[in-house]
Amino acid sequence: MKVFLKFMCAVSAAIFALVPAESQACWGHRPMAMGGVFTALADDANVAYWNVAGSPWMEGIEMGVTMKPYGWGEWFPRDIPGNTYTHTFNLAGPIPDIEGLGFGVAMAESSGLSWMIKTSLGYEIMENIAVGVGFNMWYRNDWEELGRDQDWPSRYDYQIQMDALWRIYRDEDIQLSVGFHTERFWDIRTFTRKDEGFLRALNFRPAAAMTFFRDENNAIQEVNLVAGFYDFFDNFGAGAFSMGAEAWLLDKTLALRMGGYNMGSDFGGLRTFGIGYRPVDKVELGYTLMFPFHTSGAPFDQTATHTIGATYNF
């Protein structure tokens, strides 16, 4: 307990010492509360976006929804700079009666300006190693606002994504995993770049995770520590380090989460905090707060991002 509290304090100090940035992203209340590092943990419905290689090892099929409650009053304004995804949906898990094979379906909507859908499969190639492949499609509704001309004729973006997960070590007390999620492994067609093709605009996201298991007599039943990189090769000007932590309490009905998302990137990164609550078996409700420290003096309620979400395990 003392070791974990010291770790959380150290993470807090590191996060709050960073430079300001705009709020971004909303893909799953749990991953974003942990600093947007989920690639190596990959154990719930969010694998549909973050790393489908984890889908064969999930405990049943799970569905998750995350929303940004814009327009709900002073603390939930509609227009917050830099928010990429407004609402997201994930569905993932092992395929029944087919050993070693899993699936994922992820969808997102961005304030009516665009939407995305991703379908993917995960496959266990060894007892502790799995891989995944996904097909991702974006549609932009704000084409004219982006000022695209005839050199950018498509509203659609098609890409192949590749994932992998390796559970290096596990016993009754600890698990160590590494993994990666690769966006734009193959750009079939794109509205954002002119260098379409194989490995032309790679967004490589490696990560590591360490899980500590404790019995029910301990105050904390499980601790997850995660760290990783976004855009490792800096192809999009956002190459940065992220890290986070999660602690499950009260017989794993309450989770406390915190992290630092894309620290050191061109946009500076986010401080993330969240909570998860399981009111009944198979259901989790979650809340995440993401915010920068703006030197411009902008009010907190105009820079923070709130997300709410829920997951259900079938």
C-alpha cells in the first residue's frame, strides 16, 4: 500500500510539472483515465481500438460506450479545442467455439464532423503471444471547412492496422506484458496525407504493462502500471511518452486511475484522472477528467474534458 501511494504521488508530481496543452482524445473512459496507455494491458472492450491482439484472452464478450457530455451546463461546454472524438463505442471478445480467435468493432463520432468504424481480428499464435489486424475507415463531413481542393479528392480514409501482445511473465502475484498498436500500417487511401502506401505514414505505439495481484484481504486487490509511446517514429509531430496507473479497491468494485497522456509532444500532453465503479457484476460505470494547465489564463471549465462511460460483459 505504501509503495503504491508513493508511486501515485511521484506520477502526480511528474504530470503536474509539465507544460500546458490542448485537450484531446476520448477513446474509452478507462484507457484515457490511465494516460491513454492501454496497448499492453488490453483486457477489456477497449481492445477493439487499442490492441485487438488481446481479444482472444478476454473473459467473455464486452461492450463499452464513452461519451463527452457537451452542452450540459457551465462545466460541460460544447466547444473545447482539440477534442478528437466526441462519442465512442467498442465491442470485443473471444469468438465462441473458435479457440484462440477474437474480434473487435470500434466506432467513433466527432461532433457531427466525421465518423470512423474499425473492424478487427485477434489471433493467439502461442500460449502467451497474440497478434491482430484491423481495417479502419474514416469519413469526413467537414470537407469544405478543411479547404480541400482537387488534389485531395476523397472524403474517405482507408487503412490497415497491425497489433501484437506478448505476456512475458505471469504468476499468482504479478504479470508483465508488452505490446504495440500500429495505425497506418498500410494507407490504402487517405484524406490527410499524399504519401499513401505501405509503411509510408506509420503511427507506431509500443507499450509495457505490469500488474500486481493481491488477495481479497488486502486493501488494494489489483494494481496496473502502464507506460508507452504515441507516434514513436514522430511521423505526425506528436511523438511522446505516456504513463498511467490503476488501483482496484473494495473487492474490485472501485477503481482509481491517473496518468499523463502524450507528455512532451508538440501539443504538450494531458493530465488524466478517473474513477470506475462496478455496481453489479459485469457492469462498470466510469468518469474521466482530462485537462492541461494553460498559461493563457483560460477558465478551467473551458479547457477541461469530461467523459462518462459504461461497459457490460456478456
